[in-house]
Amino acid sequence: MKVILKKEVEKLGDIGDVVTVKDGYARNYLIPRGLAVRATEGMLKAIEEEKKQKAFKIERERKAARELAESLERLLLNVKAKAGEEGRLYGAITTQMIADKLKDKGFEIDRKQITIDPPIKQVGKHEVSIKLYSDVVAKLKLEVEAEAAG
């Protein structure tokens, strides 16, 4: 019997896959547990349409992430922090500090998307990575300046 998987089934397939299984396995296990539905002509068309919609949505999100990455890469973000002699910072620049500065500039970036490697503990120019989508990473230029005392 041909069935369409509604959920991922180990050693059988992923969501949306059309697989051929023994009748008893389909009737007694897959279908009652909601793991699969019988592969009819209408169901196959519905699955194809759903896949197209999902692919379209993913591509639209990826395009938006690329545009945001281009905007971020053109930006030079200035961060002020307390520093001692020789430009060494008291503490380090955090992802939250960068996220707050980006918010001031109109970019809604979560701090968990920002990667600082190695940690920024010195004044000067640095680069941080911002993961915007599974395969879209922006490199943000950061300039750390010593905060005026007093």
C-alpha cells in the first residue's frame, strides 16, 4: 500500500514522503497513530501544493535575510566602553550591547543570533557574525571606543 508520511518515521522516511509499505503495517500502525495517510490522487496533489508553498516561503525568508545582511554589512557600529590604559576594556563587549546598539539603528536582531569570537576586550575595529538564517551570516563591523572618564 502507498502512504504519505505525515510525520518523520525512523527507517521509513520524512514528512511528505510517499512510501510503499505492507498493508497491515499501514492499517494497524501508521494510519491509526496519525503517522501516515493513504496515498490517493487528491492527497498527492495536496502534498505537492504544500511543498511548493513551503519552498516559496523559505525562499522569501532567505531573500529577506540576504537583504538584511547587505544592510548590516554596510553599517559601521560604534560602541563606547570604559577602558584603561593601552586601550584594554574593563570587561568585554557583550552580544546584548551590540543588539541594543542595532535596535537604536532600527534593526531587530536577537542577541542569540550574534557571535563574538574571540571576545572583544580591546578598543579598535572588530568584526562580529550575525546568523540571520540557516545559511545567511552577516559580518558586522564594530568600532570600540574608550568612554570618556567622568
